Amino acid sequence: MVEQSKDAKRFDGVLKLVGPIARKPALAIITKTMMVALAKLTIASRKAKRKETTQDLTREWLRMFPRETCSIEKVENETGYGLVHANCPLVGTGDVSACYKMMEYDRALMRKIGGELTVIESRANPKIKGVCKIAIRKLDDKRNDLIPAHLI
């Protein structure tokens, strides 16, 4: 087994900290505040740049994360599809609502660089195995055909 990078270990630690908080509906505002603050920290530390194309948005999303935690599946029809491999504490819990709250981190990152992110398959759903799937589009994309995982 390949040893995780320091960034990936730190990322795992944040997930382990925030996961239980996200599962408590009364702490929703705290979860959102934490995730937006962490996104701002990542934007500053990784020097995130605004992007114009879906391909560039998807690559920039990937660049914001430790290499072991995410990958790009494909970019087609002005939609980037990514895979999330992170060691999430919500896997199999059935708490897709908590996943949605934690993914505010990714949505905040994407808004800052000109994109919009939708989780289309969450491993919090016990029926989903392997990886979470996300979709990325430009902020001004008016299509509404992506169904967020927390609404399924």
C-alpha cells in the first residue's frame, strides 16, 4: 500500500473532524461556516485562479486537493466529471444530507474560480460503492439536468 502524503493525511483529519459535526442538523450553520473558511484557506494557499472553460475548471478543482483524494473521469458536453476517493467518515452511513453540507467546501472553491459543482453520487448512500461522483460546469451554465445526490 502506498503511503499517503502529508496533505492527504491532513485532509483526512479534517474530514474526520467535520463529519460528526455535519451529521447534527442543529450544527448545520457551523458546518457551512467551517467548510467555507477551509475553502478560502485552500483558495489562498493553492493560489486558485478563475478559469473560463469547463476543462480548465475541472483541472483546477483537481489541483486544489491532495493527489490521492480525487481524479478526473472525463470532460464532455461542457461538463467535467470527477471522482472523489477521499477517506470520508460518511461512507455507508445513509446521511447524504451531511455529505451535502461537507461538500460546501468544493462548491465554495468552484464558485470562486467560476464554476459550479454538483455531487451526483455520494458514498454516504449505502448503495453507492467505490467512489463519489461529481459534475462541474461553468457558473453561467443554465442547464438543470444534473440531479444532486442528496435529492435522490
